[in-house]
Amino acid sequence: GPLPQGLPFRSLDHKVHQLYGAWGEKTSYGKTSIGAIRTTIVIDEAGKILAWEGGVKAQGNARKTLEVIK
């Protein structure tokens, strides 16, 4: 079927987020909650993690990630 929100990939559920350390307590605008923590993980074709960075900021993250991939 169609992918959610028109994205070219499926979003991960919270169990997968937990496996990669991308689910837990976070604070935004002074409010603490439990949920997805913005995390960038680069995984190669063999399943090896090449890069992992948690708590990333949206601005500039795509550029940094592309540098790792190259």
C-alpha cells in the first residue's frame, strides 16, 4: 500500500527506536516526555553501523550525514 505521509520509506516503530537508543525521555520547550529522540544512524549493506549520533538538530544534519555516506 501507499507509504505514510508520502515518504519514500517506512517509519520505524518504537521497538526499533529502542534497539538503536532512539527512544526515551526527552525535553522540549521545558516539557519532559517519552518518545522518539532525533537520531541519525548510518548502516552499511552488511548491517554494520558506520555512524550513530543521538539528539541531533534538524538544521545541518542532512549535510553532515551525506558527508559520512560519501
